[in-house]
Amino acid sequence: MLTLALESSAKAASVAVFEDERMLAFSIQNAGLTHSRTLLPMAEDMLKDLGKTTGDLDRVAVSRGPGSFTGLRIGLAEAKGLCWALQIPAVGVSTLEAMAYGGPVLDGQMLCCCMDARRGQVYNALFTVEGGKPVRLTEDRAISIRELESELVARQEPWILLGDGAELCYNELDREQVTVFIAPEPLRLQNARGVALAAMDKAPVSADELLPVYLRLSQAERERLARMEKQ
Amino acid sequence: MLILSVESSCDETAVALVEDGRKVLADEIFSQVALHSLYGGVVPEIAARSHLEVVTLLADRALETAGRTRADIDAVACTYAPGLIGAVLVGVNFAKSAALALGVPLIPVHHIRGHIAANYLAYPALEPPFLCLAISGGNTMLVDVRGYTDMSVLGRTRDDAAGECFDKSARIMGLGYPGGKPLDDLSRQGDDRTYDLPRPAVHGDNPYDMSFSGLKTAVVNIVHHAEQTGQAPDRPGLAASLCRAVSETLVGRTMDAAAALGYENIAVAGGVAANSRIRADFEAACRREGRTLFVPPLRLCGDNAAMIGAQGYYEYLAGHTAGSDLNAYATMAL
């Protein structure tokens, strides 16, 4: 089963091709170029280098969020276009779970995946590792760093921080209360290898059913709800 | 040649199948008006989210309506500019990956060129050259259409688009969003000489440039003044006076250009072409001056993907295709 994996939820664009559980190729670009220009050419070139075409694909895996709204939509719209045209299934995976799969998956390790969600919050999920695979301890959520801190403290374990919010958390968390380490860079950021691995045991959906999970309403909707609450 | 076309530049998601630029086999549209009406205008983030949710459903429906399969598609066209960037990105990225996977050419289409091409769908015999006034919520421009892909802007609005002037005026008059249709309806009950609204003067050397922000401000001032003095404005009269002022500017500039450049054929394009006063004034002016008027039916005036498929065909014939690095742009010269 040939899987193309796409990741565009933050600044880096990343693509991977897997034959079942074996990685055939993987690339990441972190030059700040827009994903709309880079992501699909990366996939096209990678397949070509492997001597394959889009017609050989059995499914497309993509991070469905949380993350940059526009970045997510670029990856999801491309996955939808490929799956719709090829009539193959898609797998949308949590950006935070993909981050854990792409991280240091050593048994017993505690992984704290975080992205800067602005407005004083992080998108976060906690995992432990069993049998070489991340196991979820929490759902994906947007929470304040203080809330995260109290959860990490309560579990009394050293945590490895992953994601583009790792540095932010490292600086903001009270390190007298909780022991945290930042994962080395190649393992820290979300990437398409993690997306492909996280997608392995997930049930595929159709191109229509592939949808983002933003974890947050648009600004206009938030402000409208706040106004309604006030009244 | 069968083209699958995608439009997502503002608050309409649309997918169409068009043969040889002229024959519409399917023209699927999902309008987001209900989603945005809560906010009194288009919310870019809500628009982009909605496009992504419905684009494949519309593509499926287009194939079903046309009775065709994916294998019949010879090329994929999409609006790549101008528009709300987050919204355009959805259509562009869907279209380019579909083109790659189908192994067919990808054709980027300028949204305004698409509006102009709506006339080819409505009038099978129409061919360039002609003069076209493109009027919508985001654009107002007078275009010298020398060929299907050879065109230049003769004049444009210096500030607000004509449609924006209508929408903002409708909002201040309490007509809701989108305001074009209710304003048009209300204007038909009023006297167009009730209010002496300014005919926007544009300084500079281009006789075809236009301006609508002063007109919008005049409407705002009339409504505010009426509120402060406790006298209700004559709303039908104000709507009629506004439609007349906008129409006189648009029709006047267009007829001047047609006379100066010697064009027999005049086309109108874009959502504001649905305004009944503008249509009637154009009909009268063309009859008076012996010119032929082309105005697409209402369905083809608003945003749709059939027009993108029509223009896409001519862009393809001119060799204008793109690779998978095609990007979307908020603004782009015609």
C-alpha cells in the first residue's frame, strides 16, 4: 500500500512516501516559502524520483489540525484534489499526534506536543510511549500554559516538549515545579513522516469526509458569540 | 475539449464542466450568503472554511449532472486571482492537485476575465473585439477586449467598486446584506430625482477612471442627517437617486469610450450587471447610439465556475497553462 503524506500546519512544508510501514522518501522545507507554491511540487518531484506517479498511490495522509488555518487548508485542499481525482481514500490525522509519532518514541517517554495558538494559549496533547508507539493521555485542545503546567506537575514525570510551541512552553513553564526537555530539532517539529506513521492504523475516509479540525472558531464567530453573551 | 473549472474567490464555491469554452454541461454553485449575512458582509475566514467543506461535493455533482466521468476531463481551470486570498487558495490547491492526478493541463484564470467570458456563454455568436464594463462588489473596470486573451483596462474606479458603494449604502439604509437586490427593488418604488447626489468627478488625465466613495459618503450623510433631525429619509427616493447616479457614471463612461474607440459591441459583466437601472440605461443608450448590448442572464452575472471554464478554454488555446507550483494572489493585473 503506497501512502503519500502531507504536512503544512505550520511554517515548514513536508512530504513523505511510505510503502506500507517502510519509508521510501521524506523531505521537509523550512525556508518560509508559501506552502501553496512548495507542497505539491515536493510531492510531484518525490514520486518522480521514486519512479512512481500519482496513479500508483493507494491513499493520501494529511495533518488535519490544529495549526495555521491557511496552512491546513492548503494541505487538505491538495489531499482532497488528489483523492477526488484518483478516487482513493484519505486519512486526516491530528497534527499533535503526528508530531508525537515523528518524535523520540522510546518506551516510557512522556511527550508534550505543543503549538503556539496565540492569545495566551497552546494547542496541546499529551502522550506516553508503549511498544514504540505514542499512546494518548489527553484529547487535542487549546489551553493556557498555566493549565498545561498544572497537568504536567500533577503527573510527576519528566516531559519531552515537541512542536513549534516547545520553546515557548520551555520558557513559560515553571521549571522548579516540572522537569521538561526540548526535543532536538530533527525530532521536534511536525513533519510528514509522523503524519504517515500516525495514519497507519487509522480508518480512511473519502475526499468529501476529509475535514480540518481547527479547534478554534474564526475571529468573527468568537466576537459575535461574545457580543451575544454580553446581551 | 472538456474543462473542469473551479471558482472560490469570494463567497461562492462553484465547479463547472464546460465544453470548448461555449457549452455548459454542468454549473454547480454553493452560495455562502446565509453564512455571511449574520456578519453584515463576507468574513474571509468563514468563506475559506466553507469552500473546503463543499468543493469535492460540487465536483461530484458536476460529473453527475453532465453524465461524464473523470476520464473525460481534458483540463482543469481555476480562478487564481484576484480575490480573498484564503478563499482563492482552496480552489487553486484543489484544482492543481486534481490536474496533477488526472494527468491533464492546469489553466489559471483571472477572475475578471472569467466575468467577461460569461458573455461567450450567453451569446454564442459574440467574439472579440468588444468593449466590456466589468462591475462587481470588488471591481469596477472598463476593458478594451481586443482578443480572447488580449485585453487592457481603459479605466477603473479610483476607490470603491460600484458594488461596494451599493452594499455599503444598503447597509446604512438598513437593507441588510447582500444589499444589491433589496436596494434595486426599493429603488423601483422611488423618484430618482428626490436627492441631488454628486456625480463623482475624477481628476487626472484618464477620462475613463471613476470614483464611488464620495457617492457612498453622500448617502451616509443624508441618512445620518435625517436621523439627527428626526425626519425619516425618503428611502425609495434615496435608493432610486443612488442607482441613477451610479448608472449615469457607468453608462456615461462606457458610451464615451465606445464612441472614441469605435466599438459597435458593448458587453457588461459581473454581479452589479444584475441592477435593473443599469441594464435599462445601457439598453436605452445603445438603442440611441446604434450599438449592440450584451448582458448575461442574472445567473451568469454573479460568481460562477462556468465562466472560468469558458475563459479557461481560450487561455489554454493561447498556451497559458501552469505547473503544480501555481500560487493564488489577492490582486493581479488583468
